[in-house]
Amino acid sequence: MHRYLIALGSNVRHPRHGAPREVLRAAARALDSAGMDLEVLSPIIASAPLGPSRRRYANACALVSSPLAPAALLSRLQSIEHTFGRVRRGSPWRARTLDLDIVLWSGGALADIEANLVIPHPAYRTRPFVLGPATTIAPDWRDPLTGLATKHLASRLTRRRPTPR
């Protein structure tokens, strides 16, 4: 079995599930019934969008265990996104009903060119909307490239820096 830290995000209302927060709750249930065992879902937070979108996001992280290898898990996540109405074309910053990203996995670092998959997720270290929820459910999970725990990475984003004189 592998363990994965999955980031969840939504900023579009779903016709069946409702507001983005409810979309994330439904997505967590979908993870649990799609060949993954949902261990824990973080609290859901609101965050400002990246890029030109004006809609605020609902974000969370989930710890799941699965026998699926990373590329197969990514395919499964993209299938779940599709069932929630995600369309993968156009701007990478466009609004979306559901976004599921593999952030970390128990196997360490991975670059799979064929699957277009890099673990750890290349941008997660700079994203408080990922590190905040991740810290609540996996504070001691270490980044295989930096050796830092998620709680330390989150602290780096939130600590006050001295102002230059």
C-alpha cells in the first residue's frame, strides 16, 4: 500500500453537490470509493484565487492509502475530476469545479514524463492553501527533496520577516 497526500480545490458550484465546500466533501467521498482508503480529510479553508479568476476557492487536503502506483492514481484522480465536470483545456488558472493534485507520496520523489506527473508537486511549497490544510493532517510528513516537514514549510510561508531599514 502507498500513502498519498492529495490537495483538493474548487471554486465553481456543482449542480448536484452545491457550493465549492460541498464539492470537496463529495470529492472526499469519491476518493474513498475509487480504489483509495480515505484516512483523513483536513478542515476546508477559503483562499484567494491564483491568476485572473475572481472566485474564491475552497481548499483541503486528504490522506489516502491505495495499492495504485502514482500514475494509476493520477489517472483515477483525473477521472473523478471529469465526473465532477472538470474540463482540461484553456488557461491553467481558469475556474474549476474540482482540482485534485498529488502533493506527496510514501515512495518519495518521482518524475514520470509519460504521465505528466512530478511528486512532490512542484509548487506546493509556496502555496499556503495547500500547506495550511496539509499541516493539520500530516504535520511531520517530510518533503523528500528538502527534508523539511510540512509544518516547517508552512511556517516559512507564514512567519514575519524583518523589514529592511
